Amino acid sequence: MQTISIINTDNKIKLYKVAFWLAVFTIVYNTVEGLVSTSLGYEDESLSLFGFGSDSFIEVISGIGIAHMVLRIQKNANSTRDSFERTALRITGVAFYSLVAGLTVTSIYNIWTGHKPETTLWGVVISIISIAVMWALVYAKEKVGRKLNSDAILADAGCTRVCIYMSVILLVASAIYELTGFPYIDSIGTLGIAYFAFKEGQECFEKAKSDKLCSSKGCC
């Protein structure tokens, strides 16, 4: 029986390491995605791509909180959210709300003036890559979460799905513009991204006040 206990403990340590490095990968990927998307979005005057990239930077802050959470529950699976995580959640919430305000105002202005991006081809490319990467992350996080029987890690996997929803919005808006040239679709897609950013910000503040886990409808 003692041997079995040692093997289980070793496996648990390995799984927590995997969970931690998945969080680190998420941080690094979102940083690169944010830099590329905001740069190309600004260059091509695509607000939806620029907004998508800005959201990726905010997800980096969220990812740091997740990485800290994994280390915390590794030490004590029954521990509750600490001050570092709550602060990260509040900062993330403020950032999301600020992004929503900026994207909404700019979208309405672009619709009013009839502004069109030069191209949304990069939006199509980046969104396809993002969907593939995020699906892989969801699968990996769910696999680790189930093996550890960790609601927190499974909840994080649910949060990652929100990034997929945003990527799908970017893909649809970018593809429609490339195929039809419909002038308002980039701004409409941006408003869709702003909606999910608002939901994320709302849930961040809710979780900062409690120990509620992330749901499949929100992230942080």
C-alpha cells in the first residue's frame, strides 16, 4: 500500500507541473498573440483584430493569476483564493471594462463614419491559429483537471473556451469582410468581442469578492 501511495503522489506532482506549464504557455502565447494582433490590426486598420489583440494582453494578467492558483492548490487543494489572486482579478476586471469602453466607442464611430479596414486577411489567419491552440489547451487542461479531480483546473479549462468564442467572432467577421467587403462587419465583430470582454470583466469582479470558481461562460 505504501508503494501505491508514493506512485500516486509522484503522479500528482507531475500533473501539477503540467498544469503549471500549461498556464505558463497560455501567458506566453497570449503575449505573442497580443503583440502580433495589435500590430497588424493597427497597420490594417482592423478594429476587430486590434481589439482581439488587446484582449490577449488582458488574458496575460489573468494567466498569471491562474499560474499562481495552480501553485496554491498544489500545496493545499482545499485552500481558498488569496490576496494575490483577488488583486489580479480586480486589475483584470478594470482592464476588461476599459477595453469594452474603448472598443464600443470606436466601433460606433467607425460605423457612423463608414470606416473600413484595408484588409482582414490577417484576422482570418490569426483566428484560425488561435482556435486550434485554444482547443488544444482546453483538451489538455481538462485532461489534467480530471486526473487531479480538480474543480479549479477544470474551471480554468472552461474559461479558455471563451477565447475560442472570441476567435470565432474574429474569424467570421474577418472572413465576411474579405469575401463581401461589407463595410460594417469589422465594427460589428468588434462589438461581439466587447460583449465577451464585458462578461469576463463582470465575472472577474464577482470572483474577487468570493471563492466562486470560473464558469464556462466567463474567464479569469
